Amino acid sequence: QVQLVESGGGLVQPGGSLRLSCAASGFIFSIYGMGWYRQAPGKQRELVASITSGGRTNYADSVKGRFTISRDNAKNSVYLQVSSLKPEDTAVYYCNNYPPPLRSWGQGTQVTVSS
């Protein structure tokens, strides 16, 4: 059974940081590219960062220089370090394969940036 379980979100002040984690199971994690996506209220889900099976990374312009994606194949996990957070980063963050998102979406982890 495929599972994607996100964690690490929370309430943070503007300029703050968080480390989001995603634990994957039920598929051969190491051979797939992975992505972090987010969905803000009233908006469509968008890709913010991706990492290939070989470790090559790419970022949306809106988060470039502030977010860092990484993976640990031994732990079947992908991470997103989010820094210099802005109120517009407030969203539910999800992980999934990329490209494309092949799996059923997990519950996500809420990131709220507010003073």
C-alpha cells in the first residue's frame, strides 16, 4: 500500500524557518523523482520544488533561494527546508512523485506564516 506522510508544518513568524518531512512507503522510492507541492486557500495546487532520482533539484521562482529540497533514499524520505518565510507561503504542503504526481495525495502539512 502506497503511503505519503508529511510532517513538520506549523505556525511561524515571517522570516522564520521550518523543515518539512515526507515519509514514503509502498513503492521503490529511490528510482522516482519527488516533488513538494503546496495549495493555498482558494488556489490550485502548485509545484514548489523537485528532486530527481539522481539528486538534481529545481525550484519555482517564488521560492528560489529560500527553500531547499533534499532526499534520503535509505530512509525513503524527502525533505523541504523552508526559510525566510513570507505570509504568501501559507499553504498545505504535500509531497508526491514528480513528474508527474503518480500517487494518491497524503494529508499534507499546514504551514502558516503570520505575525
